[in-house]
Amino acid sequence: DLTTAEHSFARKIESYKNDYEELVSILNARKVYLSDILVIISNVQNDYLMGNTSFLNTLDQNMLSDYTSLSPATISRLLHNKFISTPRGILPIKFLLSKKCYKNFSVSYVKYLIQNLADFENIPDNKISGILNDQGISISRRTVNKYKNQLLGKIGLI
């Protein structure tokens, strides 16, 4: 009877050991994936991180997916509630992503252009749209309004 209990205990211990090894393997893979993603982000956003620009380059979860062969959903889960220490301070990693707005211009860059117009708060949206169009960025008045409101803190950011 004691040997049966010993065998049962040994099987349980072996099962726990296998579960532990699987968990360690998953956590190691997660660490490698996150490290790869952070290298890509830091390379793409180097100018922003080093203070050379005040806007982010275009980089979103779909682009990271293309670079890493991970799904955008996996990338989203990997970056959720993760922070990174940068020369600009501690930032949520997702803050360093900026979608493409028009051609290769990022949303961050277009917001930067809008914000740097003198008295942008009081310039009509269609006029800002025209100014951006003159600079080769064709976006609608409604998009200008959305970005202006985000800059003014009237609605949630990105």
C-alpha cells in the first residue's frame, strides 16, 4: 500500500516538474519576444528617444508583426502594461508606437506639425488642412479636428 502511494506521489511530482518546465519555457520565449520588439522600437524611434525630434516615426503593432512574425494580438498582449526607462523618462512601451497617418507620415508627426502652428487652437480646421496639404500631407478637416482636440486634451489620446 505504501509503494502505491509512493508511485502516485512520484507521478504527481513528475507532473508538477513538467508543468514547471513548460512554464519556464513559455516565460523565456516571452522574454525573447519582448526583447526583440524593444530592439525594433528603439531603433525606429531612436531620434525621438534621444531628443533629436519631438515626434515619433510610424510604427504600429501591425508593422511589429511584420518584423517579428508574431500576431498583432500577441504583440498587444506582450506590450500591455509594460513600461520602459528612456532618456525621456519612464514611458509605457505602447506610447512609442504611432500609426501611419498619410503616406509615410506618422500621426505623431502630423500632431507635431499642427501643434507648432502659431495659435493653432484658433486656426480653422480647414485652413490647417490646407497648410498641411501644402506640405504634402493630405488629411481631411475632420482628421485635423480630431488631432487638435487630442492635443488640447479634449478627448483621449491615440
